[in-house]
Amino acid sequence: MKALLIKYKSVIRFIITFLGVYAVLTMGYNVYLNMSDGSKYYPDYLTHLVAEQTTSVLNSLNYEAEILPHPNEPSLKIIINKKYVARVIEGCNAISVIILFLSFIIAFAGKFKTTLFYGLAGSIIIYAFNLIRIVILSVGLYHYPWRREILHNVIFPMLIYGTVFLLWMIWVNRFSKKSNG
């Protein structure tokens, strides 16, 4: 057993670090969600921010977009040209995807400064890509509502997780300590 632990020390360290960072960041995010009462920013600040930014981008693309609180659930409805096309829920704000990304980056850490900057840059890329994803999804649902399932459940998750995977591969192959030795 000791020989196996020694042989797979780096794998075990990666798994423990990944799970530890993931647990800490997830618990911190859950504390944030539990503290969000939705009185000022409904349903929470980050989800509200994503919905606001989505409508800003849609409006800049010459759609008449607005958000409205959903009456039956903690989400915001995206309205394009008076037509309800989508809703932004807490899971749409990309924070859980960013937590997953950061957990991997930290578990495969490189130099402190490099890890910090790559984690920050990658989080911004994921956030921005997610925002663009919601805009394109909203426009797609406005024009092609019958394609809802394939757009929402197949294409767009594949794109966001594909982006995360690509960022991970760049990290492992170019910046982490594991790639250098």
C-alpha cells in the first residue's frame, strides 16, 4: 500500500488539492447565495449583473431587450421585442464553472504569480464567453424557439465546457509546474 501511495503521490496530491479547493470555493459561494436576500438585486447580485449585461449587449445589437423578475421562481426573464425568450437563473452566471476551472488550475499550480494571473484571466474569459453564450442563446431562442432543446442542452454547454477544457489544456501544457518537469 505504501508503495502505491508513493508511486501515485502526485495524482493523490492533485485530487486532494482539487477537491479541497473546490469544496472551499463552493462553500464560499453558497454562503454568498445564502446571504443574498434579493431585495436590491434579484435573485442575487451576480445573476442580476449577468442578466443586465445580457440586455445591454442585446440592445446594442438593435434588439429591444429588457429583464423582468420571474413571478414564480428566483430568476430573471429576458424579453426581446416584447417576447419572453429565456430566463437567467443562478446557474447561468458561470460562477460554478469558474469554481471548477480555478480548482483545476490551483491543483495543477505553477508559479504563484502565473497561477494568479492565469486564474484571473481564465475566469474573465469564462465569464465573458458565458455572457456571449447567453446573448446568442437568447437571439437563437427568439428566432428559432423550436430549437430550444438542442441550443440550450447540447450546443451551448458543449461550447462553455469546451472553452474550460481548452483553457485547462493551455494551462497544463504551457504554465503549470507539471509541464516543466
